[in-house]
Amino acid sequence: QTQEPAEPALRRLSHYLLAPYQKGTRPVRDWRTTTTVAIDLMVYAILSVDEKNQVLTTYIWYRQHWTDEFLRWDPARFDNLTQISLPVESIWVPDILINEFVDVGKSPHVPYVYVGHHGEVQNLKPIQVMTACSLDIYNFPFDVQNCSLTFTSWLHHIRDINLSLWRQPELVKFDRSVFMNQGEWELLYVLSHFQEFSVKSSDSYAEMKFYVVIRRRPLFYTVSLLLPSIFLMVMDIVGFYLPPNSGERVSFKITLLLGYSVFLIIVSDTLPATAVGTPLIGIYFVVCMALLVISLTETILIVRLVHKQDLQPHVPDWVKRLLLERATVLLCIRDRKKFSQSRTQSSDISRQVENNDSTAKLNHYGCEDPRECEAAGGARPAPALAGQAEGSPLMHGVLRETTAIRQFLEKREEFRDVAREWLQVGYVLDVLLFRAYLAAVLAYGITLGTLWSVWRDA
């Protein structure tokens, strides 16, 4: 007859501990004894940051440790067994919650806890935490967010349940051993702080705060948002090198403005949106759009100035003194005098050609052959020739036609002089406005670059 094997030590110990156990009361023999719960936290992943709803979703590894005075045994009686796993529903567990909870996450259920022979209970479980957080997106995409996770007992006062930190604060702060750091956000550190909390002079509650500090990786947003905008602004600046008297500059800048508008429509879904503020990058886009509009307005002004000069009067003297004398010296424009000299020389040459042309016409209509004119001039007295000229109707007609042609040429040359003056004024004004626009764009870019560099390195 074979002897039946003895009951396993795990079963005997489980029955020994749970048969008389009452999970409805706090596990202390003296009610004045405070149950101290040591907690620990490790951030595993940052799942999402919802700026619009101000919600942070994280996945953490959470650990609790406390002493249960009714879960103690002598290991010698149970085959030197010093640790056992028990169902979490069968024993008392502290009612520690996170104050910032806004929704129940999809956390896996861990049905067991570890219990040591001195009554130490270890409850380890992963939690998907959806918490409310005050998210500041002004520095986007170089923003750093600081979200708190406040662990506290929802019912028990500090006299019944007190909280402590399982590990040293320095170990918790820089522990990134389990963090999955391949996403948009990187974990900087986790700060811990203990405090007592009371409402309207009631009993105090113990609180353990963990501040999860995360930083956004800006490379994606720099490539997809900032660089295209910078390229379009550079092309707008390059467009100023088109001739001011050319209509191509207006169409070029209108095309840039339309392209930038389409770009803003595309990236509008990428920018974070909140009801309390606008990120600086949104203000940057609006200012860039305003700069493009100002650039287009300046181009239209210059093109209007240098076109249709026939309908414009001469350039006022104060404009000449201000733009053609002082502004050229201030802007270091060296080709103004050369341009003016070439204009004067071309005017003198045209007048000389007209004089020679009119003299040739007079000689042609006065005498059929120049030698006959010389012979007639030598044989006849001058008064006779003058009298013959005055009495010739053909000569009067020739003189009238010549005078009309000369007046037309002089009027046309005067219009050309006016056009050249306004073109020169437009050229100097275009250089002046371009340099002012370039200085504004550079100052604006340096300011934003400095701010973002400071925020990134902070």
C-alpha cells in the first residue's frame, strides 16, 4: 500500500494565510499603527500628447510595497518557502489613485501580488495613464512639457496610510532604463516630491507627486515647416534683383504669395491648437505672410513709378535732393552719375544729329547741287538770295516742316528725360526699400533663431 504524497507547500501556505484572512479591514493588529506604502514609477513610453484637450497619455510601470501584519509565516514550517504569489482580489490593497486621471486606459490586468514571509507585499503592474496636464505650446516645436502624476489615498488619512518613495529620488530622476525613446518625445527626467494635502482644515492626506518632464524632438517640424518657409522667403528676397521696370517681378511675387498661402493650408493641421494661446511658429508664419504682402506692395509701387512716365511731370526738386543726392550717398550707389552723364551725352548727340539733318534738308531744297549754291553764292549778293528765299512758297513749306520735326524731336527727348529721371528715382527707391526690407527680415530671423536656440538648449 503506497503512501499518498504530502500536500504541496504552496497550497498549505496559501490555505494557512487566506483561510482566516479578512480583506475588508486594514491589515494592522493595532489600529493606531500607520500603514506606510512605498511607491515607485518608471516611464515606459509617451503614447500621445493632446494639446487641444490638454491630455497626456503615458505608459508606466508602477510598483507598490507595504507590510501586511496578517500575512506572516515561519518558512521552516513550509519547506523553507519565503515568498508566495497570492491573488490580488483575496487580500487588502491600498486605494491609491492618480488625481489627474481623466479616463481609464487600456491597462493589462495583473491578478497576483508577491508576499514575503515577513508580510511584505509587492504589487507590480503596468498602467496606461491618461492624465490632465497643462501643456504650454508657445515654444513649439522646441517645447518642454512638465506633467505631474499625483498618487494619493482617496479615502484614508495620513494617520492610516502614509506614502514614501521606494527608491532614492536621484535613482528615480534619471532612470530611463525601460523608456522607449524612438518616438516624438524624449524623457528628460522624473522628479519626485512628497507633501501633505488637506481640504478646508480637514484631516491631511499624504501625496506623492512625480513630475514627468518631456521634450519634443524638433527635427521633423524643422524640416517640414521651417525650411520650406525659409526657402520661400529667400526666393522673395532674390526676386528684388529683377529689374524694377520689368513687370515680371510683380507676377513672380504674386506666385510666391499664392505658394505660401497653399503651404499654410497644408501645414495648418500639423500645428498644435489650444483655446488659450497660439504657438510662436504660428505667429512666425503670419509675419512671413505679412512680409510677402509688404514686398508685393513695394514692387507694385516701384513698377507704377517707373511706368507711364509720359503722363507724369518732371521729378520735383526735393525728390531729387532727397533721393538722387543724399540717398545715393547713404546707400553707396556709385553708378548714378555715370547713368546721368550717359543720358546727357545721348541728348546732345540727338540734338546734333537733328541740326545736321535740318541743315542738309535746307541745302537739298535750296539748291539741287551744292556746287551751284557755291557758284550762286559767289556771283550773287546775299540780299538777292534772301529775297529769292523769302518769295519762294516751297521754301516756307520746308521751313515749317523742319520746325515741326525739330519740335517733335525735342518734345520726345523731353519725355525721355522725364522717363529717365523717374526710372532713376525708382531705382534708388527700390534699393532703399529693398535694404530696409532685408534688414527687417534679418532682424526677425535672428530674433526667432536666438529664442528657439535658447529654448532648445534650456
